[in-house]
Amino acid sequence: MRWLIDGYNLMHAAGRMDRRFGPDGLRRARQRFLNELAITLGERQASSTTIVFDASTLPLNQAPESTFKGMTVIYAIDDEDADTRIERLIARDSAPRSLTVVSSDRRIRRAAERRRATSRSSDDFLDFLDQLRSRRRVPKPLESAPDDLERARPDRPTPEEVDAWVLEFEEPIASLDQARQDAAPSLDWWSDLDLDEVAREVEREFRQHLRVMPRNPRR
């Protein structure tokens, strides 16, 4: 099965477009959305997925069409809007009956029906993603192991699980690193007088340390 997704329509249905974005906010929300989508679909289904976004100008460092974790990501820079690009993709598809179009937009769903492609609303597709997540959370039955220790040993995390942890913590870690950088003292604050005073203080402490050190007994 191949997926053709109306990107911002799906993000809106998922509640990712219901707030005012600050500087770089839309890019971060879109990036997180794409990460989560790729992780949930898995490698095989992601490679058969195309997402189309509206774009009057290209996002920074983005091409009109690129690949992200196996998915094809398109910014409809050369079209009136994403709907127009999706209609063109449906019309040109060589095997529309194997294509599933994801959007709650009636115009897009009618275009899919004309070519006898399957259409699913964004809410329906989100339910499908929830089902995929639920299936992957169910633990697999343990295979036979040579001893109890081997049987009790936890499995190594899958690449999808690693991606999920990175996705969960990458923004807090980045914020923490930035906060540490902002809080770090700068040598530009120090004048020559300050540095001289520090040197004198170190020398005083060193001399005091020598005075209190016990002398070695004579042999």
C-alpha cells in the first residue's frame, strides 16, 4: 500500500496546528510530526509514503522534494497550494488503485475517488496510527533460552525505540545545553585587575597550605 498524505491537514487533525508558533516553531512542529510518523509507520511503510505541504516559500535548508527517513516530503512551492499538487500526483499515478490518499479535504477525496484510489480522512488515519503503536507495544513471547539468566535478560532496543527516545528527549537536551551555554561565565568579563587579584589569591592559599603541611620526620 502506498500513502499520499496532505501534511498540514493531518497535523491540524492531530492538534499540531492549534497554537501560535513562535520563531522557528512551525519547522520544529513539522519536524517532530515527521519523526513520529516515520517511527510509527516503520521502515517498510515509510518508504511508500509521500507527504505534501503548502509552501509559498521553501523552508530554510529544504529542497522542494526530499527524502526523510524513507518518506518522500514535498513542498508545493510551484503550485497554488498542496491540494493542487496532490490532485496532480493522483492524476499522474500509474496504479491509483494501490494508492491511499489521506486528507479530510473534500476536494482531494473526490479527486481520489475519480481515479478509484482509496481515500481516508485524517482522523481515520490517526486511528490507524494509534493501532500500529498499540501493536508494537505488545511484548513478543519469549523464545526458548539455555538458562534462566538468558531468559531474564532484556532485549536490546530496536532502532524504532531508539528513535522514539531521541525524539522524546532531543528538545529538552538542546534547551539544557543552551541554558548551560547562556549561564557559563565569559572571560570577557574579567579585567587585568581582576586576573591579578585572582593570581594573588591563589598564591596566598598556596603559601598557607605549605605552612600547615606536616613536616616529614627525620630518619
